[in-house]
Amino acid sequence: MKMPAAEQEILNQRDVLIKEFCDFLPRERVIADTPSLQAYDCDALTAYRQMPMIVVLPDDVTEVSKIMAICHRRNIKVVARGAGTSVSGGALPLEDCVLLAMARFNKILDIDYDNRCLTTQSGVTNLALTEAVAPDGFYYAPDPSSQIACTIGGNVSENSGVVHCLKYGMTTNNLLGLELVMVDGSIVRFGGKHMDAEGYDLLGLLTGSEGLLGVITEVTVRILPVPETARALLIAFNDIEVAGQVVGDIIADGIIPAGLEMMDKFIIKATEDFCHAGYPLDAEALLIVELDGPVVEVDYLVDRVVTLANSAGANSVQVSSSEQERMTFWLGRKSAFPAVGRLSPDYFCMDGTIPRHQLPHVLKRMAEMSLQYQLRVTNVFHAGDGNLHPLIMYDANQPGELQRAEDFGADILKLCVEVGGVLTGEHGVGVEKRDLMTVMFDQSDLDQQMRVKCAFDPEGRLNPGKVFPMLHRCAELGQMHIHNGELPFPDLPRF
């Protein structure tokens, strides 16, 4: 049988690219065989899979620059990938793309305690940054649940936030400088070791850009001295809506915890069965509140939080009396996702953000939606900044369940926007929320955003098919035109 023309063209392109890449890369770092490519066919959003045309593994910025220049000259699409922990499909490849795997960018380049910053290659894991400076009493504040695996380059691309962002900010608030390879292979730098720079905030523009504007090769972040003390409170409630109200009460009282997390009854039991953290199994909801700083300040704030919790009718309040006990309080929260993985064949981890005062209403509506879609949902999330992570449980082997789970998730995100929130807090848009962007933005909004994309990548070759629900092309003088072709992922391939 004759091979379709499109497939033959991809094979022809692949052969030419292999030859060009191998002029400066060892052959083992140019991957093109099917079994090896299958390791890169998805990220942590495993419902969607697509093998790339080629995977290349550079280990310095010069190699990245050469790869990008070749792809630019030959009009080849490029998708950059760190550890593949994105749960929004941000690193999902295309069948005719070069996947730029950044795993070999694994070196910390400089630690500058005088300026309280650290410079690292983009493939270094989040946790490794703290481990590098911990012996000297410092740490890197943003700490995703996947911090043992996720890379700092990916954190910048998605503007990761997580547990301690309430007090210490998202990735963007801890970022000082970037080295970036542009679509044509040119190497540029933004920021540095200084706290701020003149001109446009290009660091802010690039943070959270999801790989659409360039390939991040080097990152400079600020590091902080370890607080004098940290204590955690484990607060149980018999009503999840009351727990949500207490979150608002704490913030309204002027208290900014280092972390403020919520877990519902299902996830409490799941994590307790998984890691035995000592959570009260009779609770409908748990709050974990962490306070850090000088001892006298922490003691004072602990008393205020205890008072607020008891006034709202908390079932129980436990305050950590040692570092070991504090870490035990966090053990269940950090184990939530694998704990649910033991109980359901598949689950979607959603990511929307709402105003804190809307927590009781949104939690109630999600419970109603769960009955409507006949799918379980459990909640574990960053309550302090209203960043929700509902886990929708389903079985992809059961006809119709994947579609119901996607529809359920879409309704949750629409609800977030309806109450004044946004589609994502830290996971990014990727392909997961791409087709919901029109819920939050009108055509004028999207055109303005795409103009930025076109300024960096006029032909749309960098991570195409992500974020924007339609393709645009840049014409002369920066005018926008809707492209008549289809999206690279018109119907996303599922396993």
C-alpha cells in the first residue's frame, strides 16, 4: 500500500534533519526510532498522546541555537520539554515537530550569597535548587508538589505557584534573569542578578508564556534565608463550606500564612490510608495553615488563627510542636495525588482560581456537578490564594467516561470565570484549556495576545496548537489575520 503523501513528507524531513543534527550532535542524542519516541508521546496529561518526528537532546546553549536555526531555516515546528510534568498538555508534541528535550541542562552554574541569587541551567529540578543552598541556611521558595521531578525551566514556562506562593509569590516573583534562544536561533538575555530592570517587563512577559515565545536555557532566581521558625496548624471541620469561610476570615484578619491548604473528606481518607499522617477521619474538611518568621511573631499569629478557627466551630485544632510534627502535617497534602491514583484508574487534575470569598459557593456547585456527571470529585487545593485543584476521577476504559470527565472539568472552569476567577492558577492553558479561552477573552483580547506571540514567532513554529483556540499569522505591519487552516490538534489523539 502506498504511504500517504503527508507521512512520506515527514519521513523525508526527518532523514534530512537527522543528517544536519548529527553534524554537531552525537547520534545517540538524536532519537528517531519508534520505541524510543514513545517515551515522549505525552506529558502528565496522559489522556492525549502524539509521537514527535524527532527528539534531540542538547546539553549547551550553542547546540540549542544550532538546532533552532536549522528548524527555522526549514520551517520545522519545535516543542521544548523539561521533565514532562505538565498536566495541561503543555509539552505534547506534534507528529511533524522536533521535540527539544532539555534533560541534559542539569547544572547549577553559580550560587551568589552576597546577592542572594542562584543561576542554573533550565533542566535542573526545582528541589535541587533548595538542596544546593540548604547547607548554608537558604532555600528557593516556590515548591510544586512535583518539585522532586519538575524543572525550573518548566516552572518559568508555566509560572508555577503552589504551597508557599501565598506569602512568597509565584515563580515570576522569584525570578531575576533568563537566557532564551529565539525561534531563529539567536541567544538573548533578560534581567540578571539585580532586582529590577529598566524598560518593558520582558521577564514578566516570558514567565508563563508556555514555550510559545522561545526556549529557556538558563535561569537566575532569588534565594531566601530559612525562616527562624515555622509552625503548622491542622484544623478539622465538619462542614467544608465553613472551612472555606475560615480561609477568608484568616486573610481578612490581616494574616498572610506561608501556606494555607484545604482538603476534603475523600482526600483526607485517601491520604491517611496512603501515608498515615494522623489526619482525623471524621472531618469533612481539613485546613493546613503554616506560619513562619521570628518566634514571637509566629506564636502571636498561631494564637490568632486558633481563635478564628474555634470561633467558626472547628472540630479540632492541632498545632505542631516540633519540626518533625510540622512535616507530618504536610505529608498527607504532599501525597494527595499519588493517594488518589491508587483509588481511580484515571483522574484529571483541574486548575482554576477564584476569589477567596467564593470558595463556599464554588465547592457546593462542584458537589452538585459531581452528581450531575455521575463522577467523583475530590478537592485538595491552595485555599489561601483561591487556586483550586479538583481531582475528577474516571475510568478511560469505560465508554463515555473520559468525555464526561472533560465536560465536568470544563464546567468547573467556566464556573471559576463566572464568579470572577480565571481559567488557570499555575498549570497553564496548554491544550487542556485552549478551547475555553473564549470563555474568558473576547476576540480583541485574543488578537492582542497573539500579536505578542507574532512579535517573537511570526510563523507560529514554537509549541503550536497550545493556548490559543485559533491560529493567526502575522502580515505586514503587524496586522492580524485568522489563518484558514486547522489547528495542529483539531482532534486530540487519545490513548
